[in-house]
Amino acid sequence: MKVINISKEDSDFIIIGVDILPQSIPSTSTHYSVCVYDGNKGEIIKKYAKANLSKIIGLAQSSQASYVATDNIYELVRNPSQIPKLCVQLLPKTKIVQVTGSPVHGFTSLLKLMKQNGIPIPNKLTPMAAAEACSVLSSKKLGYIIEPFEDETKIIVSRSRAKGPGGWSQKRYSRLMDTSVDQEAKNIESQLIELRLDYDKKVARSKFGAKKVVFSVYALISEVTKAFRKRRGELCQVQIHPVNKERVEFIPLSQQVQIKSSLRRLIVGLDPGLTIGLSIMDLNGKILKVASFREASRGQIIRAITQYGKPTLICVDVYPYPAYVEKVAAALNARTYTPRSVMTVSEKNEISRKLAMQHGVLVKNAHQRDSLASAYKGYTKFKGEFEKIDRKYYSQYDRSIRDEIKDLIVKGKTPIDAEDIISKSLRKNMIELPKEVIEKTLAQEISKEDLDSKIKMLQEHLDWERRKNSELYIEYQTLEEKVEYLETRLQEGKSEYMESMQREKTFLVKENEISFLRDKVSNLEQELDRYGKRVEELKKVSLLRGNEGWVPLKVIRKFSYEEIEKTARNYGLGPGDIVLILDSSGGGGKTADQLLSYRIKGIIGNVNHLSYNAKLRFFEEEILMADPAEVEIIRIDEIAVIKEEDLLKVLERAKKELDVKIVEKKKGILDNLLDEYRDERKKEIEEYDERLQNKRTRSSAPYEKEDTEDEFN
């Protein structure tokens, strides 16, 4: 594409007029006639009989055009949602102008505009002639700038790429990215402070810094891009986006045509925080809006307020005022207010219930409740003075003028001073024209200055009517919302009891679940601590087992057949093993035989708890038995170690005790043999003595003397 060379002196007011060619629709294949016009010199620089939209955008960028003028914006785009996309592709200083009017102000045909402004009209209006006419008309400040953006710009600092699926370096890479995002955000914030740009900041924190930082800068993107640029680095990226309006706005090029916002004065209740509660009332106490916004920017809240009018009072339920509220009040030129005493939750609930019954509003959460209570408190503070103004000036002024007097009183003016200020303002801006003046202007030639003055006054009158229409439309919308709410409440009332019971049931279930989960979390934390300690002990035991001077033990939890088999299966039992029995009770001789079948060397356990038969079997097999209280044993579950020197000492002591027991046993056997021998000899002697005594007894009898002698012979 050919670049147009324009001197710096002339580059301030370049206009590109465009008109769609016949049989074209706004799409990728659309073509236009293009006229590049120098507004300072009043001459055409270049014409293009056929150019697509990309070429027009390139021309606007290379020439640094002030306007891209057309007679119908929908020749460039297919629907309103594409207007912001088109504006983003242009330079911030380049505006799109529709010369034929706007939906708000009405439309005038291009031919009529050409005739009114002395532009030659050809026999047939070709696309090129239309493009030239658009550029000339916009150079004369006729037309409307199409503005799709708010006076707010988002600067987003974030990671330039994802962390990836994982790996050894993922944490290190995340730390580098988050640190880079945090540092870049600090640099941008310092620049914003240095440039004195108003902004809000939201940070998504991470372990190492910040994953994402969003700055809401309350300035046009053209101002922001003078100091900041989009960029993408290896670790972080900076993106700059304008904030779209809810509806595209048409701003008159001519200073004589201005649209005044509605003069309806408002009382606004705010509950700042992560979720912002917003309530709007008029100065008569009528509730216009109750809503809540999650993570809304200050600009979004201000736009939501100004849709209904101009705030007189910004009310909150805390003191001192949060910085967020002070900034909103300063931007809207409103006074802040907070109740003298802190409102309790029960008081807020009572106010919200009362207003819900009176006005039919639906309060959905605590944020809406707090904001509504704050707004109501602010209204009751000045309610008496507002009613006096209405009674005094009801027949003299309409509602909007009375609201202005109330606004001045809220801001500290006395009623007399407020009335004087309003009276002077009305006299200065009086828009009625006498009948004589109208007849005179019709009878004589009207100069351009008189015509401009008349247009200005009529425009003000039209603005006045539009303002009233806007108020009525807002009131109509409010009534519609109220009707819809009442219909909804009527339907909800039929099943309100069941819903409340269901809520209570759900609440109890959730409460039980929470209690159960809390107990579970507590148990898991305790178990985690226990396992942590066990891990540390296992590390210590593992380290000790690997060192010289420590001997492993095979642990049997209970002296039973099953536990012996479990230890043998899991850890192995074999000749020469030393076994640690934690619970020595229960088993008998057969259990001892089961353990002896593995040909173990010794047992460490509470010998006193062993059964008689078990001790007898171990003694018969000369198994060494020692008490664990005599040595230091380090044990984790089925893993235990003992110092080698301690083991040798306890085994030596056990062997000595066993030897002593064996000697005692042998001595006992010998003593038993001697006792048996003595008993047998004693018995033999006693039997002999008894026989001898019997013989003596018989020999003492006379008639048995001979027999006795014969017996001895």
C-alpha cells in the first residue's frame, strides 16, 4: 500500500471520507470509494476509486488522520458489536464520524446536508462524491463521533505463557515468571503515580509474587498509550485494552450541540469490598436500584450510578470512609455520609424488610442489605428539609429544579442561598423566545450569529424535554421492575414455607457435613503429624541400620501363631535371629514350638508374661531370654535396632542366667536322686527294723520259744 507523506504542519487535521460501492455489504470482500482530505487547507490530497477496509485502516494509520467520515457506520461494520473492534485497529487519535446524525439526535440525508452547506451536488451522487462530501462536512464540525469506549483503560500484566505439564524446573520457572510479573506491575504503578493518573489495582497473588495484575486506569486509551506500550517478553506480558461502553455513544462534533445528563438527583448507598453492594434512591425516597457487583471496577460502579442521574449523597455504614468511597464521591462531586452510630445487623435487617414491603424490592444478599440501609439512613437524615422544599416550591418549580435546591442544601447551602443560586441560573439559561422576536426574524434576513443563537436555545429546550423523557423512562423501567418483582413474589409465596423448610434441612445437612469434615480434617492433621514423626524416626532407624555397631531385631507384635507367621512371611525368620516380642502373653507350648522351628537364637521380651509351658520349652531348648527394659531399643512398627554392645551384654547376662538355671536344674535332679536313694534306704531299714521287732516280740512268748530257736537254726 502506498504511504501518504504529509508534513507535520498539516498532519493535525487529515480526514478520510469513505462510501461503500454499489452491490457491496460489510464483509471481507467489501470495497469503498475513499477521499483523503486536508481540513486545514480545504483540499483533497488523494482519491481511491476502490479500496477495502484494510487499506482504509492503513491509510488512517499512515496519515495519522483525525477522522474517518461516513454517512452510515453500518457500511463499515455489520452490527454494533463490531464497532469497538474497528476502533481498536485505528490510532487512538483517529475517530469515526457519522455525518448524517445519530439515533438520539435524529438523522438528515446526505443530499440535504450538502445543500445546506453549499457543497455542489452532481446529477447522480456517486460513491466518490459521497466520500468527498463526508470529509468536507466533518471538516466543518458537522456530524457525530462514534465513541464505543469508556474513559477507562485496562492494563493487564500476566504470565506470557503457561507453566507446562510439570517437571523438575516447573517451580523454578513459575517463580521466575511470577517475580517478573510482580516487578513489571510495580514499575507500571510507579509510572501511573508519577503521571498522576487515577487508577485501581487488583492482584492475583501466588506463592512467589503475582500471577496477574490488572490496573483500571481512569483515562482514555489515547492518554495511556502515550506512556505505556503493549509488549510480550519471555516471562511476562503487558496488554492494554479500552473498556467498552454498554451502548455506543454518539458525541456531536459541534460544541453547540450538547447532551446534558439527567438532572435527577440521587442518594446512593455503597458497601465496598470484593463484592460491592449498590442501592440508589431519589430525593423523594423512591428506590430505583438495588444490586451487587463482584470485582467491579470503580468506573463500572460510577457508570451504573450515572445511568439514573447525578448523586447528591454517597452513604456508607462505616467510618472513616474507605478510600474507594471517597474516590467515587470525588468523581461524582457528591457529599459522603455515614450514620453517627454503627448499625447492628438486626437494625439493617429491619430496614431492608421494611423497604421491601413498602417498595417491593428484592434484597438478595448482605451487601445489598448494607448498601440499602446506608442509603435509607442518609435519606432520613435530610428527609425533613426535603419535604419543606417540596411544600414551599411545589407550584413554583418542577421536580428537577427542586432537586437542585435540595442538592445545594445537602452540600451546606442555606435554603435562601440555594434559591438565589437556582433563580440566577434559570434567568441566565432562559430558553423561551418572545413571539415578537420570532415574527421579526421571519420578516428579515437572519444573520448566521442569530441563527446559531436560536439553534443553541432550541437545542437547550430540546435537551430539557429529553431530560424529562429520560426521567419518565427511568420511572417507567422502575415500575416495570416493581411489577415483575411483585409477580415473582406472588409465585414464590405459594411455596415459601416448603422452601424455608428445605433451606433449614439443607442448612442442617451442610452443618453436619461441615462438622464431620472438620473432625476429619483434624484427624487427618493428627495422622499427618504422626506419620511425619514416623517418617523422621524411620529415617533415623534406616540410618542406624546402615551404620556399624547396630544390630536389627525381628519384631513380633504378639506371642501368637498368626503374628509369628506374619513376621516370618514379611521379614523372614531364620537361624541365629534375635526376636523382639512386644506382647509376651497368650501363647503356650505349641506357640513356643512354632517359634523354635525357625531355630532362633534368643528372645527379648517380658519373660514374666510368658506362660509356664512356653518358658519351659524355651528353657529346654536353651534359648536366651532378656528383658527389653535393660537395654535401649529403637523401634518403628516392625523395624527395630539395638546397639551391638548392648545386645552382647544382655545375651551374655541371659546366658549366665541360663547356665545358672541349668546348674540348678542338674543340682535339683541330683538332690532328687539322693533324696530318693535316702528314702529307699530309710524305707528298707525301717522294714528291716520292723521285721526284727516282730521277731523279738514272738520270741518273748513261752510257747513259741522252740519254734523261734528252730527258725534261727
